[in-house]
Amino acid sequence: MHPFTWLALWLWYSVSALFVPLPILVGWCMVPVVMIMMWAAARWRIKIVMAFMIPMGIGLWLVHSHWLQSLFSHSDNVSFAAPMFAIVLWLRLFVFFAAAQLWLQKVPTQQFVAALFSSRLPVGMAYLCAGPLLLKEQLKQQLAAIKEVQSARGVSFDGSLVQRLKTIVPLLSPMLMQSLNDLTTRSSALDARAFRRYPHRTVLKPISEYRWEPFLRVVLLCCLLVEGGAFWLYHSISIG
């Protein structure tokens, strides 16, 4: 399928988690996890999900539970149970992040960039969205070269956590300065190639799609509007 169709599916699935009740939300949350575990190529991404969501869950517990309040106020009347709001919020964020990992595994960066430039988006908007993706490999190569130079100068990138934190400045400072210096070269290259001369760019290998995919994307966006409207109407009637 087209990368935009996968993006619309991820958007619908993630935003729909805002409107489903808690019993359904638990199952909604498990679907992307099961898909990641069953997909051998994406199984390594479950570590990213856990590394991101477990600290977030601990942070939500500290912020929204009454543990810190009871610790500083020394009150016995404070409940130690985490509010349901924090649990629901964590589950919704879990759906958002886990489904995003599936989308990233399914849609390669090069394919998504090609889809942006072959779409009906204005060329400036497409380049704005694709800019960070285009810089990914370049920054990765710059970081490897800077690390090699700094290692030759005697900077150690191994050791304890404190020593690794000290090496952030020798790594990021040259990369930041080099990226700022490349802005002039990049803008001159875009002007020389008549970047805004035509409203759309010509793509060597345009991304193909099925005829029903644009209709599916419209249906998914309409479903989001209907779900959001029904959710807002239900809460308005409940409050009223």
C-alpha cells in the first residue's frame, strides 16, 4: 500500500484510542504489541517501546499518584492508589507509540520521502516534511566521522555513564556547527536547481497505489471526525 495509506491507518488507530472506554482500550493497546511480536523483522522494536513507555509510566505515577503528596505532607488520609486518569493516559500513549513503531517498520524512509515529493503537496511543504528524513543519513555519517576524529585526539567514548555524558559536547558541538555551515550550501544548491520553479517535483520512480486507497484515506479521516463528534456530544449530554 501507499505510505500515506499506512500513515492514515496509524493516525486513525492512534487517535481512536482517545475515544474508546478503558476495557476496550486495554485490548486496543495489545493489538500493536502482538503484531510486533509476531513480525520477526519488527520484533526488535519491542525493546524501544518498553524503554520509552516504562519510564513514562513511572513518571506518570509520580506526577498523578498521591505518593509524593503523602511523602511531603505526612498525611495518612492520602490514597496511594494511582488515579485512573494516569492509567488511561499511559495506555493511550502506549497505543500511539507502539503503532508508530509498526508504521516505521513498514514504511522505509526512502519510500516515504519519494511519496512526499510525488504527492500533490506543494514542493515547499513536501521538502519541509522530508527535510529531517533527508538529513538522517547525513547526520549519521557526520557523527561517525566526528567520533573517529575525537577518538584520535584521545577522547574516550567508553566507560561509566558520567564519562559518556561528558563526551556529548565534543560530539554535538562540531556536528551542530557543521550543520549550520551546510545551510548556505544547501540553500544555494536548491536555488541553482530551480527548486520553486515548478509547483511539483518530477520523481524518477513514483510510488504506485491501488485505486481504492485514496477512498480509504478519506473514509479513515471521516471516521475520526465522526468518532470525535460522537465523543464530544456524549460528554456534553453527560455534563448537561
